[in-house]
Amino acid sequence: MVVITFLSLVSGISVETERLVDLPIDKLVHLTFYAVAVTLGAMAWKEKHEPFTITSRFLILLAFLASLYGTVIEVFQYCFTADRTAEWEDVLANSVGAIFGAFFTLWSKDKIWTLKTRSK
């Protein structure tokens, strides 16, 4: 989340707005960052609080918190930066990414994560 905060609020950092399949690349960057943040957040929480079972309820909460964080960052961009702008499309991309990360984590937790457990 530190990386997301830094890249979102520091002046002079921007992603080209080329379009890929009628979707600006910067929106794909938002989506990817928040999907990865939710997945890594779930993995870190599970590792720190062993034994912990990742449930859909936990992932819904994590996705909600990531989406809320993304919304707050957009408000900060609007209020506290001179050359950054807030966009509702960014909030949407952040939220979709967080939800995608939750679904990916739910799908992968028994397929990928168990490989690490078995190798211990």
C-alpha cells in the first residue's frame, strides 16, 4: 500500500493514457495494483496469523477496505496535490481490481498456496 500511496500522490509520476481494447492503460494499472494488494494482503495475514483460514467473508472485508483506501487516495489527490486529479473511473478501477484480487485469492488459495505448505 505504501507503493500505491507514493505513486498516487507524488507529483510528476503518470502512466500514459494509451488505450488497450478501449480501456486506458492507467485504469489497467489501477486494477492490477489493487488486485495484487488484496492478494498479497490476504497472503500476509494468513502467514502472520497461522492457523488462519481465508474465507469469502474475510476477502469481502479486505476488498472493501482496499476500495475505501483507493477512494481516500483519490480524495487526497483532489484536495492536496497541484498536478494530480481525482477521477471516479480510478475509483471504479481500484474497486474492480480489489474484487478481482479477492476472487483470485479465493480461487488460488487451495491450488497454489497449498504447494508451499506441503513443501515445509
